[in-house]
Amino acid sequence: MEIAIITREDLLKFKKEIVQEIREVIEGKMKSDVDREWLKSSEVRKILKVSPGTLQNLRINGTLPYRKIGGSMYYRLEDLKKLMNGDK
């Protein structure tokens, strides 16, 4: 049976590696959220700062195109950017 002794320096090195890996995971998640092509209704409402009723009106009058998959509404990020820039 082999006995390994762990030093304080070993623990500090391990801590730095763990923190770095956590940072990479968080940065990757944030980047993937921004690069998504389709957004859910709740995300669109947060971006536009509108109520569910206002978002529904945007859908009904054709101002903001959407796709319904199952019971969820999805909106293209491109269409949302056009709406915000006034390009329709």
C-alpha cells in the first residue's frame, strides 16, 4: 500500500485548477446563451421589458414573428434585433 502525502502547495495548486475550470464553464455558458438563434418568450420579455400581454399583441399583429413548438413560443434573435432597430 502506497502512502501519498499532500502538501499545502498541492492543495493550493488544486484550488487554482478548480477555479480556472469553473471560470471556463461559466464563460462558455454565457457565450452560448448570447449566440443562440432562438429565444423563449420569457427571455424576449426580459429583453424588451414588456408584459406577457404586450408580447402577445406583438405576435397577433405580426410585429414580431414567432414559431410555436409544443406549447412554447420561440422568437429569432435576428427578428428581435430588427424590431429593436425599427426595421420591422
